[in-house]
Amino acid sequence: MSDSRPSNSSFETILTHTGRDPDSQFGFVNTPVYRGSTVLFKTLADLDAQQQRYLYGRAGNPTTEGVEAVVTALEGAYRTKLVPSGLAAITIAMLACLKTGDEILITDSAYEPGRKFADGFLEHMGITARYYDPRIGAGIAELMGPNTKAVLAESPGSLTFEVQDIPAIAQAAHAHGARLIVDNSWASPLYHQPLALGADIVIHAGTKMFVGHSDAFAGTISTTEAAWSDVERVRTLLGFFTSGDDAYLVSRGLKTLAIRMAEHQKRAIEIAAWLEEQPEVSAVIHPALPSHPDHALWKRDFTGSGSLFAMVLKPAPRAAIAAFVDHLEIFSMGYSWGGYESLCLPSKIDKARSAKPWSDPGNLFRVHIGFEAIDDLKADLAAALDRYAKAR
């Protein structure tokens, strides 16, 4: 994939120019959707040599490679692979580091489908998964055993938003011969650089911020040079491939990522600060707020924040939760985030924690701030909080 960017380009320039090669596309600005399984060889010698740029559609095409080039540049990675979903990125990354008899340490704040994969599929393979306090930092060294070959971090977690000390965890993992995998979906590489902080593999649920329009699934895996061959081997063996159609939607979303992230950040912080002042709200959990217990760590390792945060409302029965969400007019309920639409989702995580149980008696809600007018969003939440108070 051609890349004529000036050296030391900004993120905005990378997003605009990397992954495109108009000279190879008859001058068209965007790389088109490549759909195809069969790639033709002209001669038997070509077939034997296996030196063509593309041998079979499952290995990639110009559309998928364009996305990979952009994310590689953003993450400062050796290479990146585009896969069908964020969960696929997690599973490939884990399997690239582990074999039967090995162990992985997983943050207790990890994305729940990845946790289910570890407790189900990995356990079936004879791989042990143990969970650790997201705020353990350098203390994770005490959990490392002779069979610990990987550590999975998610900073911050996408439900409870603990910020993890990635440099300290990386140092401990490497001292024991383990690799560190970091889920960077929340901040994106624009605001957080795990590889520069010591991670070996960075994964994204590209479905969220990269796509940005709630209309496609995608995942990315970016690695150091040392970790790349294992990731690509596992991906190839499992047959994970993203279609040209979905890759095009990721490419489209990436073009506006910097603008969207800046706007998401500004709006989310304003709403979060406003919610802190509301009487029914007992806590707002957003790392960019001074009230967050990991705010200093966030300021050290991040340059910005995402669209997603949580709030805890005062204890109330289920009827109050229903009164809050059932009559929202602008916010909707949905499991994903990162799109243009605002979401508010009640979350029960007591059964999804083991190392650091969630003990707050209030009701937890995950909030994603989209692009509706701020005053309209506040009015919708204010009405919902009023209904909640009356039902409480």
C-alpha cells in the first residue's frame, strides 16, 4: 500500500492519507471495495513461486490492507491485522500467546465475552485463566507463575473504568517471560499508546470508535515485531478474515476518527461533570474527572478520553431502573458504543467479577455520548433522573 505522507505526520494526516493509493485506483480518492476469493495465476511458474502479492482472498486485499496500514501507523506497531470483530481480536491474541499447560492473567474489568472465552474455550484446551485486581499495578509480579505466558489488560475497563498501570504491568510480565495484551478500544491510539508503554499486542473492538456508525463489525490486532509471527500464524490457521465490504466501512470511519474523538471527548466530559451535580447520582466514573481515583494515572499515560463512562445512581428497586430507561427519548439502550447515537445501558456486573468484586449498592449505568445537542441530552437525563427519584 503506497504511503506518500511526510515524515512525522500528525494523527490527522495519517488518518487522511495513509492506506490510500489513488495512482493504483485510476485516480479515485478512496480504495474501492475488493470482493473476491479466487486470485488468478498466469503461469505454472507463478503458481509454483507463490510470489504474487495476493494468492487467495482470505489472506487480504487492498481494502483490508489499507485499514491495516492506518492502524499500524496510529499505534506505532510493526504490523496490524484486521479481523471480523473485537472478540476475534481478543481470542486470536490470547491463542497467539498460549498453549496447553499455560496460564493467562486477566484483568477483572475485562470485556465479558473475552472472559467467557477464557473460562470456556481456554479451559477446555487446558489453559488456566486467573483474574486480577485492575489496580494491582506492579503488584501483579506476585501473581506471576512459571506457566504464566500472557497478561490481558483493558485500560480503562469498559464498565467500571479502572485505569491500569501499563508500564508497571509490562515490566512485571516481561520479567517473567510473559507477553502483555492491551485492549485500547476506549481511548483509541489517538489518546493512548500501549505499545510505547511496553505492551506486546494491542487490540481494538474496531466496531466501536473505528467504524463510528454502528453499522459494521471489526477488530484489529497490532503487535511488536517479536509478537507478529505468532499472531499471524493463529489468524491464518483459524481462517479469520474481514470482508472487503466491512473493511471499507472501517476505512470510511477512520477518516473522521480524530474529529469524532475530539467531539465525543468534549461532550462526554461536559455531561459527566453535569451528572456529578445531580442529587440522584452517587458517583460518576470517568477517568478524565478529578474525582476519579485513577485520574493522576490517566493524566500520566493518556492524552485524551473517550465517549464512554459510567454513573451510579442511589440504591433503588428494579422499577426505578425501568422508570429511568423505558421512557428515554434521545438515549437508547444497546450493548455497543462508539456510534453517533447516545446510549444508556443498565449494567449488572456482580457475577462478572471475581478478583475484585463490585460492592457498590447503587445501580450502575454505562453511558455513551453521541452527537445530539448537549442541552437535549441533559434534558433527557434530567427527566429520567426525576422519574427514578419518584420510583425510588
